[in-house]
Amino acid sequence: MLHQLSNHVNSATESKRLIVRHALRYGVGAGTICIIWVIGLYLTDNNPYGPKRLLSVFVPPLAALVCQWAVRRSFLPDGPGFRRVLMAGILTTILAAVTSATGVYGFARATGQAPIDRHLSEMKTLLEASKDEFIKQAGGQEQYERARQSLAHTPQGLASDDFEKKLVFGLLLSFPGAVFFRK
């Protein structure tokens, strides 16, 4: 009986390690890809904090789904179950969002205020161009003012924005992935 309990504990510990190992691999890898994307935008003279940066929002959810698939393959033929796959997706998403936000923060600190100011002027121009659309809606003036005030203008604000977007989108896709890859 003690031998069976010991085997069960070792098996549970090993499955947790496997999930963490997969999540680290895919989460940190996805965050690194997001950082490379921001640096690439900067080096090609694009706004590294603007709308093109939002294309990297799709990387963490994709990494979470790939991680969930890898966890499923590791537990064949029985499958890992819903809870293990969900935890793999959540952990991957968190690691990707933290890695990406840390990279954005470090990049913003390293490049200084000039790219941030350029980003702010571009975003204010875009907001001004869409002001008429805002005002046509009920409560549009308030929405416009909130959008204008919420523009990130510090490295901390940019990192926070990056973290929130990637975390929310990744978590939303982790649930359907867990349902699909549970067996």
C-alpha cells in the first residue's frame, strides 16, 4: 500500500513538472517572439507601440494552444484531463504575458522617451481623425476623452497595456483549448 502511494505521489509530481516544463518552453518562447516583434518594428522605422504591435497579441494564445497540444501528446493514450491542460494553458499565457511586458518595459527604458512621444502623437492623430465617429454615439464625448487620457505615455504604462492585452486574450483561448485537448 505504501509503495502504491509513493508511486502515485511520484507520478503526480512528474506530471506537474512536465506541465511546468512545457509551459516554460512555450510561454517564454512566445514572450520572446513578442519582444523580437517590437524590436523589429523599431528597427524598420515603424511605431513599436502602435497598431502593428497588436499583431503580437495573437502569439501567447497560440503558444497556449500549442502547449496544451504538447501536454496532451505527453499523456497519451489516456489524455491529461481538463484540469492539467487548463493549467498548462493558463501558465503558458501568464509566462508569455510577463516575458513580453518585461521586454516592452526594458525596450521602452532603453530607447528613451522619443519613440514614446512619436507613438503618442500618432495615436492622438488617429483619435482626432475618428472624433466625429465617437461623438455620434451616445456618451461619445466621454468615450473620446477616456480614450485620449488612457494612451500609455510611460514605459510602465506600455508594459501594463501589453501585459493586460496578452493575458486576457490568452486566458480566453485557454478554456476552449482545455476542452478540446483534455483527452
